[in-house]
Amino acid sequence: MLSTQLILTFAILTFAVAIFLTDGKLFLAQLILSLGYIFTTNLLIGVLQIVFLVFVLYRCKKAIDYDFHLVLEKTHQIPKNLTKDGRIGGDFSLFRKQY
């Protein structure tokens, strides 16, 4: 079974990633999930916490891939895709498809 310490560890890890990505929506969603679990200790909220952590880690990987691709484009190592038509590649969001 899922222990309370494990779920709260996942919550702290997700908070850290949300701060690293500087995304207010992620931080707010994590805050709501954490408070919901702390006050109710519900198994469903614990499972949602784990699913949310996996989602956040996946989006963090996508952000790293996007940044790496952008660096390769700006150093002319690959053809332009993100920076074509005068764009600078700064229109990144965790909740939209990047490319």
C-alpha cells in the first residue's frame, strides 16, 4: 500500500520540479493536491499525486528536449524549425505542444 511518507516525498519532489520550471499553474495544482492529501489522507488523492508527478517529470523532459533543440538551431547545427519566420523560440509552455 502507499504510505503517507512516500506520497509526501512525491509531493515535495513535484514542488521542486514546479519551482524549477517556474510554472505557477503546476505549483498551484500541486498545492491543491498536497493540501487535499494532508487533510483527507485519501488513497485516490495519493494515486493522483503519483500520476501528477509522472506528468510533471514527463513535461520536464519535454522542456529539456525543447531547450536542447533550440540551442542546436541557434548554433546552426540543425536546420531551423523553431526559429524560422523570425521567431526566437521563446513561446514555450508546459501545457502546449512545442513542435
